[in-house]
Amino acid sequence: MDLYDVIINRRTIRKFSQKPLTYEMLKKYVNAARLAPSAANKQPLKYKIINEKDMVKKIINLVKWAAYIRPEGDPKQEEEPTAFIAIAADKNIKESGFEADLGAAAENIILSAEIDDVGSCWMGAIDYDKISEVLNFDSNLKLLCVIAMGYKAESPKEVLMNNGDVKYFKDEKGCLNVPKRSIDDVLL
Ligand SMILES: Cc1cc2nc3c(=O)[nH]c(=O)nc-3n(C[C@H](O)[C@H](O)[C@H](O)COP(=O)(O)O)c2cc1C
């Protein structure tokens, strides 16, 4: 698959196989984030790799999955992610305005993992305070998101959006359908 195909075929994964990801693989994805575009080249983002079972479980208890189809969209115990990458902003480097850097960095992690057939879920519905505590973050670190990761155990698909309905849903086969606006809808 070339990069364009990787990009357009990527879907958020919330069911994972339990084959572990190595620290080296996760470090490779963080390295891709490290080299992402950064406003004024300040590079304020820092990354924490979590792939040790007890720690992964602690994070799982502090995140919320698939709001539109809760609780059906929650991974079962045997489908839970095997790793997380937490992304934080170092306020000693920059005080505010991390959103664009975060977008570029998170997407680099997600796409570089995707090339290895590793699925991911960017997560913002998380308990920021408790996760920062679990990860022992210093006060200069502002947690921005976590990315759940693992080998894929589902194959969600893109469907054309109907009447502006953004809600993803499970079809009769249990496959997650993700509505996307058409190219004509988004082209000005
Ligand atoms: C900033 C951001 C925060 C998100 N937070 C969550 C989350 O907390 N839980 C979750 O299950 N999915 C979360 N997602 C995943 C979105 O639900 C998903 O990207 C969207 O439904 C589109 O599906 P796709 O990624 O397969 O194209 C988040 C995505 C983004 C970009």
C-alpha cells in the first residue's frame, strides 16, 4: 500500500488482539511524532510510552470509548489495547497553543503505526488529572491526549454520510460504519 492508501483506509480501532507491541515499535512511532511540523519549531510536545500490563490497565480505566454507541463500542477485556502513547505539552517550552502541533504529531504516530498494521484510537475523553497522576507527570507537563494502540481485531469501514448524520454505528454484521462527508461536500 502506498502512503495515500494507508491514509484513506485508516479507521479508528477500538478492538485489539492481545499480541504485544514492543517498546522499540512504540519508540519508532514517537520518533515519527518528534519530526512532525511544529509552529515556530518550538517542539513543545513530550511523549510517554505505556506498554507494561498493569499501567495499561490503569489507563484503560480512565478513558471513554465510542460515545455514540456506548457501551456497545467498548472493547471487551480480551480486545483491550496493549499500549498507549500519552502526549503532553511541556509548558516550560511553550505556555499555550499546542493544538496544531498535537494534530500533526498524533497523526504521525497513528499513520506510522498503521503502516505496521497497528491500529489506534486517539482519545480525548479521558480523565486528564488522574492519568497525569498515574504517569507521575511533573507540574510543567500538560496532558493533551492518549493514543490507544495494538494490533487490529476489527475492520471498521467508511460510509457516505447521510443527511449530515455524523454518528458512527454498528451494522447487522457488527462492523463499525463511520460516516464521512463526500468530496463534493467538503470542496469549496
Ligand atoms: C481529538 C480527538 C479525540 C477523540 N477522542 C476519542 C475518545 O475519547 N474516545 C474514542 O473512542 N474515540 C475518540 N476519537 C476518535 C473519533 O471518534 C474518530 O476519529 C471518529 O469517529 C472518526 O473515525 P475514524 O478515525 O475511523 O475516521 C477522537 C478523535 C479525535 C481526533
